[in-house]
Amino acid sequence: MEKKHRVFTMSFASVYPLYVQKAEKKGRSKEEVDEIIRWLTGYGPKQLQRAIDAKIDLETFFAEAPEMNPNVGLITGVVCGVRVEEIADPLMQKIRYLDKLIDELARGKKMASILRQ
């Protein structure tokens, strides 16, 4: 049996504050991070908070996402030296999509651009 990638077993609650910290360090807000996560996954504010409080792992977080945004295919570029559109593992790709969107937020892109509107 293939061993799960370590990142899949990390709790969403452990990476969420890192996303917020990265955004706030660049003058962006927790609300913007939440908006990005909700856009990507379809989680509502209460569902998102429950996922954080329950300390579910990233695999479960994405498996239970109400609805991945139909525009995720518009997310392109490089995260950790890898093109997100070329990642073969669907779960890893979803995690990297989120990383990419948070990177764009921290780099000062406008929300409309980040949310592919």
C-alpha cells in the first residue's frame, strides 16, 4: 500500500493560521483568506469554522468540501517549483491551488483577479 503524503494528514487547523499570517504580514486580512477558501471549496463561514474546530486533516477537508469551484482550472502557475496545472494527484492539486491563491493574495493581487472573475 502506498504511504500517504505527509501533507494530506496535516490538520487544516494547523495550516489555516499560516495562511492568515502570510496574508496579514503583507497587509491583507483573515477575511480575505476566508473568502478565498470559501470560493475554492464552497464551505460557508460556519462550515469553515467547524472544519477548523474539528481539526480535520487536509484530505478530509477537501473530501468534504461542499463544491470545488468550477473555475479551478483557471488557476495556473508555480507553487513550490511545480506547475499547479500539471500536478497528477487530485488532492495534492487542490492543496496547491489553495497555496497558489494565498500566494497571490500575499503578493497584492486584487481579489477579483484571485477569484478568477
